[in-house]
Amino acid sequence: DTGVSQDPRHKITKRGQNVTFRCDPISEHNRLYWYRQTLGQGPEFLTYFQNEAQLEKSRLLSDRFSAERPKGSFSTLEIQRTEQGDSAMYLCASSGGDLNQPQHFGDGTRLSIL
Amino acid sequence: RKEVEQDPGPFNVPEGATVAFNCTYSNSASQSFFWYRQDCRKEPKLLMSVYSSGNEDGRFTAQLNRASQYISLLIRDSKLSDSATYLCVVNPVSGGYNKLIFGAGTRLAVHP
């Protein structure tokens, strides 16, 4: 399978715990994005990597959130001291070629905070 | 005002019907446009890109009006399998990189 893969598919945790999600983009794609989607809304942009460089972070990404893409391949998104408002679907996407190319999404990680 | 606005629906149509979705966007500098389809509790999947001259892919036709900042999607001969949420997506492509701006989606339910 050469699509975007995300792990885990689901995560249930207690408030205050730290969680980490992983995304493996399509292998030839140099751009990687994280989005968050809540019920009834479209995905909202969180952050963007070009190769290993994190080039933009949304104001939605509080200081409890950190993302890395250490070797320009897979990426991780960590949320520290989770809050109930963090419950959402976290989506990873990747793209390649010119900037007008569409992004392809992974299955997402559904986070539930108890 | 939201950057991308869509009628949330739901649109309930019988099989075989033609249905049209509309979308407006606020950033006149936006450079590329897409329709994504999202099934319940699944990831968004690219349905089609939208080009200035309009484009068609089988039963689906997309139109873009840059002057009015308006995008449309027409689905002909609806199938039960078309039931999903359709997301209007705009790519500002500013600052040398891109992030997609999504509408909240329009729900379509096709019934027998």
C-alpha cells in the first residue's frame, strides 16, 4: 500500500496524559501536513513540513502540541497534558510536485479524552 | 466570515436525480481549488480538482468563477454510493507553501 498511513487509528486516554501519533506519508512526497477535524466541521490546518523543516504552525497549535519530522520522512504529533477539547480526528496528508498538487490524506487518528 | 462557506444541507435526493452544491471563498488570491468527498468517520478523499475553464469527470462537473469567488459541483444521475459529505477546498498557496482551507461540508443522502 503506497498511501498515507497513520498510527494508531484510535486513542482513548485520560485527561492530563500525553499522546503521540505517527504519520508515514507517500514515499515520494516531500510535503507533510497535519489537520484536526471535529464533528460537523471540515479539517483545520495545524502545521506543515517541507522535508524536515516545519514551515508553518497554526495558532490552533498551542504550546502543548509539538510536531516533528526528523528525517524528512515520517512525522510525529505529540500532545502534552491532554484536555477534553483535544478530542478530535487528527489527519495527516502529504503532497509532492508543485504547490497546486492535491493533498492525500491518511485514515486519521481518532482521539478521545476521558 | 468563514474563509470557505458551504450550504451544510442535508440534500436528500432520489437515485437518478441531479444535484448541485455551491461554495464561496473569501481569499481572492487563492490559486487552486478542489472538491473532496468524506464518508462518515473516514478520511477526506480527493474527488476532483477544479479548473477555471470548468471540468468534468464522468457524472461530476466542477465550475469555478474567480470573479465571484464561487465554486460549484454538479452530480448527475445520483447513485446510492454518492451519499457522503462533500468538502469544498481552497488552497491559497501563499508564502511559498500551501495549506488547504476546508468548508464545513455539504451532506448528500441519496435514497432509493
